Amino acid sequence: MKSIPDKSIDLKEVWEIPPRIDTEHPATFPIELCKRCIDACSNEKDVVFDPFCGSGTTCVAAKMLGRKYIGIDISEEYCEIARERLTQVSGNLFKTVIAEKENKPVVGKQDSLF
């Protein structure tokens, strides 16, 4: 965890960030919110983990900020949406990890950590 004083984000202020409405996922949030939180709480090349990544907003923000990321979601459909969003950010560092748990596929996507 890094210290916050040298950052341009004032954590004492109220952030006014418009909602994200152009989405294929019912519970998305603005990428700017993710970017501010990730930037305030991590350094470049740190790993950001999102165990319920949905359409990948947190992973996209992490990638934009030079962080490694691991995103996992049970929905293959949302993982595919996340994959597409990540390839649009900068290259395709996305791999697929598939595990079996209780006879249900658990699909996870992550950047090149393995």
C-alpha cells in the first residue's frame, strides 16, 4: 500500500462521477470510480484482484493504470464481455483459466501472471 499525500486525489472531498449507462451488465459502475480507488491504493505493477469481475470494469481500470489484474466471474458471458473490453484497452494480455467446482464451470480471466 502506498502513501496518499503525494497523490492528486483528495480523499476528503466528495467525488461527483456520472453513472455508466451504456452497459451489458446490470450492476456496472463508472470506470473513473475504479481508477481513482486503484490509483490511490496501489502502485504500478501491483496486482488488483476482483473476485466478481462481471463485465471487467475493475480489470480495465487496473490495466489502464499499469497494474496487473485478476478478474473472476461465474458467468462465461460476462467474462467474454470483459475480455473484449480488455483487448480494446491495449493489446491482448488476457488468458482464460477454467476450474471445476461442484460440477459447475468457474471461468476466470487474468492478465499474464502465469
